[in-house]
Amino acid sequence: MSDNVHSIPLVRAGIDTYRQPVVFMHKDCHLCRAEGFSSLTRVEITVRERKIIASLNVVTDADWLAPDIAALSNSAWTSLGVRPGDEGFFGHAEPAESTSAIRAKVYGQKLTQDDFRAIVKDVLAFRLSDLDVAAFVASCAGDRLDVDET
């Protein structure tokens, strides 16, 4: 086990999550307990100079994942450029820059072009959860966009 409570060895889970970065950790993982991570927590993972934001899935009753390692989906593994034996450094992901714009749109406010750019940037960088994206799409559906927003 690593001496740094924020790092943990990485293995490839061999799970295709399409382009969604996902990390799997055992429910007894020391890092989950220390950081307060739970299922669907958005975590920032750093390997060397690369960083991603991934969704956490907690493994409860499986023999395939030891408590002292983290398994990455194919997408997360590739995005980070992980090599066998690498450790990942974990932390809570900062809220996406566009979160306040999405919240504003949900409450009926008009968005600027800069707001839309920030939302697209965060979507492409996987900084938004599926729920954030769904809230944005629903808040724009029907007649909820004016001419300046389209």
C-alpha cells in the first residue's frame, strides 16, 4: 500500500464505459474512507502530468478488486496514459465552471454566449455529470431559449 493516503496503485478494469471515465474502488479502500468518497462521487485523478475527472463506482461484494488498488475503465486508463505499476493521485473534483450557468438556466435565466461556451467546454472535458447535462438539456427544451440564445 502507498504511504500517501491520496495515492493508490492503478489497474485496468477491462470495462468499456464508452467515453465515460470511471474508477472502481473497493468499499474498504482506505482512500475512500479518508476522502469520504461514495458511489458516483466525481473524483480528480492525476497520473504524472495528466488529470481527468471520473465517476466513482464502489465495489461491494467482489473478489476481483482488492481494497488497496483502484481499477480504471478503458476510457479512464487511456485518457490518463497509465502504464503498468503507475499510481494515481486522487482528490475531490472542483465544481465545473459552468455549474452556475446551468443552475441559472434551470431557474429561467437567460444565458450568454460565454455561458454556452463554458458549458460545451465542460461537457467535452467530462467535468459535468450526466445529471448536470440532463438538467441543462431539459432547461433548454421547448420554448425555453430565446432568439439571442440560439
